Amino acid sequence: MKMSKGRIGRLLFSLAIVAIAISAGGAAFAGLGQPTPWEMKLQESASPVMDNIIWFHNFLLWLITAITLLVLALLVIVVVRFNAKAHPVPSKTTHNTMIEVAWTIIPVLILVAVAVPSFRLLFQQLDIPKADLTIKATGNQWNWSFSYPDDKIDFTSIMLTDEERAKITPTPPRLLAVDNEVVVPVDKVVRVQTTANDVIHSFAIPSFGVKIDAIPGRLNEAWFKATKLGKYYGQCSELCGKDHAFMPIVISVVSDEDYASWKKKQIAANAADKPSLASAGAAAQ
């Protein structure tokens, strides 16, 4: 069946409106700290490191766009001005000093412009400031175990099933929600130590600009300083086995008062668990 040009135009216009509505609606029901449907950029930043990562990403995007357009313009000039029809007698000019100097100096300046902020960002990621809180994350097949060494808090974080998610309001994102969340205070430097019990995992929280391998027998370190309250979702980003896709990480950033209350409850719960474990061990013996 043939369609008139007017009907085709109206159909394309309707599809464009639907795409814009879906894109705009995606940001409304996703929010900070998690993936957004139709998202074409990095997740919204919630840490100083991620602020610099986003700036560097945007800087490189404009830079490579300018380079691409320049090369395209040069190719078009060559094709138009120096084809056999427009230029039947080819030029025999060689060794143009200005051009040779330019194509040597300009790439060097571009590389310097990329290297300086790149090294500055790497230094910021690797130079861990004085920490207010330390968290140790241990990767297992296939979940994460967390401990707060200074406060003797330990727990395992396991992904929620769809049935468990349905009981929570508002419903957390699928394949990213967990039963035990990591809780940290806002505007505090958090040092993250990572290791693994079996194979290589990777601890990644996009909104904080954190991604570091968890390797058996080795202790790696990273850090973040959350500047906004809320829940931030990440996951293992290393291919660690058949359930690699089911190792989410959730960090809940709360106020100092809420963090103190949570810490008090966790310490009490851990203290209550130790006598029961000791009595179970004695009974087994």
C-alpha cells in the first residue's frame, strides 16, 4: 500500500514526538545515581572526581569533533580543487615549510592539551586524601561482602529478586537493588579497599567516578566524597562468571545524624550475632 508524502511526514513527526516524550520521561522516573532510559551521556555526578571526569569527557568530545570537521574540510578541498578536471596540470611544489611546521606543532599542542588534564585527573583518582571512613569490599561469586574495619561492622549484600523488589515502595531498579546497602555520610571522604575471595571482580559506582578491580590476594584502594544525598547504584564490571550480571552495589548517602543512628544499630546487631555464633560453635564441638 502506497502512502502519500503528507502521511509519511505526519508519521515521522509523530515518531519524533514519541521519542522526545520517552526521552524526557526517562529522566523523570530514573533520577540521580542510576541509569536513565535513552541516556546518551555519563550519569549525573555526585563527587568531585566525577565532576572532573565529566568535564574531561566533554572537553575531548568537542576536541575530537573539531579535529574531525577539520579533516573533513581538508578532504573536501582536496577533492574539489585538485581533481583532474579542475586541475589538469598537477603542481610540482614540494617542501612547504609553513605546512610542515604546522602539521608538527599543532598535533604536539593537541597532545599536551589532552595530557595535562588527563594526568591531573589520574592523580586526583589515585591520591587518596585523609579518610573520614574506611570500607572494605570483598567480591565473591556472586555477591559483595562489606566491612567497616573501624567500627567492626560486617555484612553481605545480595541482589533482590523481582518478588522482593515488588514489596518495596518506591520500587527500586531491577538487577540493581540489594538487601543490605552500604551507608555513608554525605560530604565525607570514604576510602574503599577492594579484594576478592575467588576470581577478579571490579567495584564500580558510575556517579562517584569509582571503578577499581578486586583481585584475590591483593588490596586495592580508591576513594569518593559523596556530595548529594540519595542512593547510588553500581555493579561488578569484570566478567567474573555465569552470575556476573547479578552482583549489584548500592551506596546510600545519608546525613551525619542518620549515619550515626544506622551505625549504632549495626554495631548492636553484630554484637548480638557474636554470642549466638560462639554458642553454635561450642555445640558443634
